[in-house]
Amino acid sequence: MQRRTSSWAVWLVIAFSGSLLPVATLAQNPFELPEPVETAPANDAQPEVAAPATISELSEQQPEIQQPETPQPETRSSEESLPEGLVTETSPATSDIPSIAADEHAASDTPCDCDCPECFPASPCYGQLCPCRYSWAEALILDRDTDSGLRRSDLFDFDVAGGLRIGYGYRTGNCTAYEFGYLGVFDQSASTDFGNYDVRYSSDLNSFEANLVRCSSSSHCAGRSTEWLGGFRYLNLEEDLVLSSVNYGLEVENNLYGVQAGARLRRCRGCWSWEATGKAGIFANDMERTGFRGDETDVAFVGDLNFTAIYRLSGVWGLRAGYNLIWLEGVALAPDQLEVGNSFGTRRHVADNGGVFLDGVNVGLEARW
């Protein structure tokens, strides 16, 4: 009996010590839980330990911080996005188009530029083709040939006469210039003996014009320009005829009013340039004869050609020399007013079927800036 009691005591001690083992372990390290036993499904009785929170759960618990809006970068070309000095070669489809657009924008900012400025600073023709302002002054030396009603033009061999031609033009931003010009031929005279009569014949021509000049195409790099012009012109042709032996004289005045049109071509090569200008128009001619009075109005024609070579003296000034041809048709000439027979007489009506041809040289200066 005593032996059986001792065996029960041993079993009680072993059971009691087994139940106190977890408590002792917790007493040694209260923050460390014992590792769960994989094969022990009966852990339901033990308290559940919360799993660590995930990153998404932590982010939901944190207060929201509003980030400033980042501006979207502008769409730029590949060359603009690279730092300076690191521009790479691209195809013509992407590199040429922006450069052309920039050139066109630069051209629009230049008030008097009528062409793309890709080589303006290096071009010797810079400022010489379709400039903002330009002017010229030339001396003229002209000879005259007359289609006279006397049918004896060899009797009137005109002396070479001097003249003047000046002009000024101002170009606006749309490549259109306002141009004003004057031309004068002074005291062009001839004398002859016709039988017993000493005949003296003199003439003066003055012309004023105002034109709009449009620079339709120009290329400073190629050195050429084309301009179209049109405007109003007035010419005054005054003729005097005197028969000194019989004290007979008459005067005829032609006043021509009308519009004209033409073109001007200019080419530049280094310091040299050449220019060709042609214009023509239909005019109303108001004729008046004094001495033996008479008036008449009819239609007349005027043509004007000029070919000039220019040598550049500086960036502004140039020396000009060239050839001119001026043609007037349908004007009243003093000799045509005479009735030729055994004696001189005056026609009843003003004769207006005369023609005048002037040709000669021009020498002068021009300024273009």
C-alpha cells in the first residue's frame, strides 16, 4: 500500500512539473512566444498573436500628404531637349522644318526684308536688292531724233543736250515701295537755213512720276531681284520755232497725263550690279499752240527704257552708268504746225502726229540703305 502511494506521488509530481513549464518559460522571456508546434492542431486554446501590419495597411493609416502638381513638360524637338553642344544629327524631316520656320519668323520681324535672311550678313548683295530706302541722282546726255511733218528731218540736226534724273523710294514692311522720280531734258535745240529763212528750233522736256513698286521676288544669296511698278506720270514737252528773217514764231505745249506700268530687274555679283528698267503707258495729251492759237486733246504713248551698271563704292553708295531710250508718240511738234509751200503758213488745227526719240547715257550716284 505504501509502495502504491509513492508511485502515485511520483506521477503527481511529474504532471505538476509539466504544467508549470510554460509558466516558467514565460517568466524568463515574457515578450517571446514559444514556437508553435506544427503537429499540434490544438493551439486554439492559446491566445492569438496579431500578425505585423502590411505596407498597404500602414499607408492607409498615415495621413494623406498632398503632393504639388508637377507641370507636364512641353513637347520639344530632339535638338531642343539636348543640352547645348550635344545636338545630334537628325533626319531632314525633323531638323530642317524648325530652322525654316525660324528663318521665316526672323524675316517677318525685319520691316523691309523681302527674302529669307539665311545669308544676309555674308552676302555682298545685302541691302542692295529691294532695300528699305533708296535714291539716285544722274546727269543725262541725250541726243534727239524727230519725226517731223516737214519730212526733212535732216534739216533739224539737234545738238546733244544735258538733263537730270533724280528719284527716291521708301519701302514698307509688305515689300511695297513708294517711289517718286523726276526727269528733265533742257534746251535741246537745232537751227538751219531753209531757203531764205533762218529757222531756229528748241525743245524742253520735264517729267514727274509717282509709282508703287512691288518686290515680288528676291534672293540676296543668289544676287537677284524682280520688281513690278505702276503709277501716275506727267510729262510736259514744250517746243518753240522761230523764223528770224520774217519775224515769225510759234509755241506748242504738250501736257501728257496718264498711267504707266513696268518692271525692274537687278543682278548683283560682288561689287558689281546691273539693272534694267522698262515702263510704258497710255496718256491723254492736252496740246496748246500759241502765236497762232489752237487747242487739241488726243491720245499719246510714252515708253522709257534704261540699262545701268553699278559699282559699289561702299555699303550704301554706288556709282551708276548706263544707256537710256525715251520714246514719245502722238505729240504736237512745232515744225508740224507749218504749212509748207511757196511761203510759210500755220495749220488751222493742231497737228499731233509727231514723234520724239531720245537716247543717250546717264552717269551718277545711288544710295541704298
